Amino acid sequence: MIDLTKLDSKLVWENFQKLCSYPHPSKHEEKIIAFLQDWAKEHKINVRKDAIGNLIFTKPATPGMENRKMAILQAHVDMVPQKNSDKKHDFEKDPIEMRVCEDGWVRANGTTLGADDGIGVAAAMSVLQSDNLKHGPLEALITVDEETGMTGASNLKANELKGDIFLNMDSETEGELYVGCAGGLDATIEVPYSEVAAPANMKGYKIAMTGFKGGHSGMDINLGRANTNKLINRLLWKATKECGLRLASIDGGSLRNAIPREAFAFVAVPADKAAAFEALAAKFAEIVRNEFALTEPDGKIAVEATAAPAKVMDEKGQANVISTVYALPNGVLRMSDSMKDLVETSSNLAIVKSENGKVTIMCLLRSSVDSAKEAVGERMTAIAEMAGAKISLTGAYPGWKPNMESPILKTMMATYRKLFNKDPEIKAIHAGLECGLLGGVYPNWDMISFGPTIMHPHSPDEKVNVESVDRFWKFLVETLENIPVK
């Protein structure tokens, strides 16, 4: 078992464990913000909170480093609250149960870990707290609500920060330096239906799709994982056509920026079609197992007999719901022409939920090309209009255009080569980094994003590699020592 207290990054781990003790899902960061303010006071670190809730720390240069450009360390304090269906956990009250595993990874117990971006916050804390590092003047920006709309970054004022070099610590593969990211757009579609009495002689069933991997809707969208909203809809489509299925309710996915891992529906079928429906469902489960044999070995599709529902959707409303979900784009839509293996444009059909006479469908569109992102939104608008549905496109944020002549990029490349005797990879990311929004407010910034290796963020399988955190910390410390002069 790895002893975190024996590592160069031991202070990072100590601070990360403290962060795990305080609830901090998106839009509920009050307790952890209060902790960070108290922590700063304890360590005599200057801190202020802006109008939206972001924290800004300052630290003077160490002696002899006063002539360096001011660097800004940045991370977001909120985390994605995802848990396994059998795990009892209240993200607004309970601490994260961090576990150091024998395979060299740190995980949580049945929930997301919050290494995205708690490790970045812990690294910023460790730099601010340390008295044995060499660095120029520093600021640290800890933003709120990154995961559900980048509210903290989008509301940061232009006069809050004075620095020149922006170090975002929210990337998820050690040894990679990110110089660009995708922009995003939220699509919300509401398909109306009427509740009607279920026909006579119907048999009720619960359809449950569980055990699928899910994951980050940007980072993992190209891994071929199943979208349970799309899968359950395929079954509903087939069973409606072949068995006269009537849909009572549907509930799939929980977060716009996470690939849905679970989906549930309550349905009714004519009693004389029950055997045919059960056979169709069993056959469909086998089809899914074959289609996703490599990417979803633990995915399960269960059909359980229940009491027949008293109410179901009217037939026209049901048809509009199922057709709309089937028609909406999902997954990788285009790969980048300019950077190998980079997804350019994608859509995540994240949430499908029936309630109060409407089915709400929530999607997150991403693209490094703004016009392509807009075109997907227009495509979804056309689909919604054909179904008589209401659509709203909101929360648009820009991407971050790569600058291959960036001075801090050249500094960090040389620093990484010196430390580890190899070149870092230079990449762009198909995810929304706060660099895009913040760079629009502070166009003078020279920006880089980097971090340790985190796998399966936004899912209960999230884990962070211990060795990569140690390398990330050493790289951060050495980078700060080599920040260019003014």
C-alpha cells in the first residue's frame, strides 16, 4: 500500500483529504468555501470572495523572485455528484470516503471522488501554504459551479486579477499540456403529453438499465460507451411497434455533463402480448450485450413484472417522445481536421425525464468550432419543431483557440523535459475548460492547462493515479521557479 505521507506531494494529499471532508457538489459549495476562508486565515494567507462566490488568494514573491511575471493558479472547487444506485450518500451532507488502493490509484467508495478538480484546489493550497518554494508573485483563483454551467468563471469581473500567466489545473492526463478546449451549448427540449387511463387487460413492467459506465460527456464521448437513454428508447420503440406497449413514465440520466449510466421506465403491455414483450426484451438485452461486449461488460437490462399503471401517456404524445429521443443526435458527430484524435463536435443526450405532462430532454453540445456547435443546435431545433416540442438553447460558452507560440508553453515544455527526460504531449481537449471563458475576459493572459491522471471523472468509477499526482506536483513547483521575468 502506498504511504501518501512519504511522497513529495504529501501536502497535496493532506489538503485533498481535508477537501473530501466538506460537501461540495455544484451549486452547494458554501461549506467548503467557508473552510477555505478559515484555512487561509489560519495560514495568514490573503483571501477575498467576489460577488459570485469565487475565492481569490494572493501571495508575495519569495526573496529574489520579485521581478518575475505574476502567475495565477486556478482550479474549481465544485464536484460532480454521482453515485451507484445501491450507495446511500447525501452529497450535500456526507464526506467523500477516499480510499488509497493497492494498485496505485485513489478512489471513493461508490461515489465520485472529486479529484476533478479537488486535486487542483489542493495543489493551489499547497503552494500558498508552503514556505520552502521559490516563486514570483502569485494569485490563486478558486472558482465555483464549473461543472453545471461555469457560473463562477462566466461572472468573474475584468478587474479582479492582476496576473499575466494563467495555470489551469483541471486537465486529466499527466504529461500532457493543453492549449485549447471546446465550447459548449445546452439544449433543453420539452415534449408534451397527456395522461390517460390505461387500457383494460394490461400487464405492468419496470424496465431498468443499470451497471453501464457512463463517464465525462466530453473526455469519454469517443470511447464507444452506451448511452442508456438511447438504449431504453430503442427498446420502447420496438415494443411499441410489435407489442402495443404504453409508456407510463421514464427517467434516465441525472447530469447534463455526464453520459447517462442508468435509465428506468414503467410501461404496460396488453396481457395477451406479455410473453411476446418478455421475449423481445430478452432478445434486445442479448443484442446490447453483443454490441457493447468490450465497452460495457457490466451493463444490465432487467424487465420486472409490476402492477399495471393506472395512467399512461396518450398515444400521440408517446409517439412524439420516442421519435424525438430516437432522432436527436448523440455521441461523436465530427473529428477534428487540425489535431489528430481530437473530437471536434459531439452531443450528449444526458437526461430524459417525464413529469407533469411533459418529457424533458437535456443535451450538452460541444465543439471547438462555434459554427458547428450552432448547427447542431439548429438541427435539434428542427427535430423538436417537427414533434411539436419546445426547445431552448442556453448557456453557450466559447472555446479556447490554441497558441503554439505561447511563451509559457515553451517554458513548461523545457521544464518538463528537464525533469522527466522526455517531451510532454501538446493537446487540445474536447471538454469545457474555464480557460475559454476567462480568456475572453482577460485576453492578455498566457494560458496552459495541465494536471495529474484522472480516469472516469463524473462517474463513481472516478480514480486518480498517485504517481501522476507526485509528478504533477514536482512539475508545478519547478514551473513556478522558472516563470519568466517581467
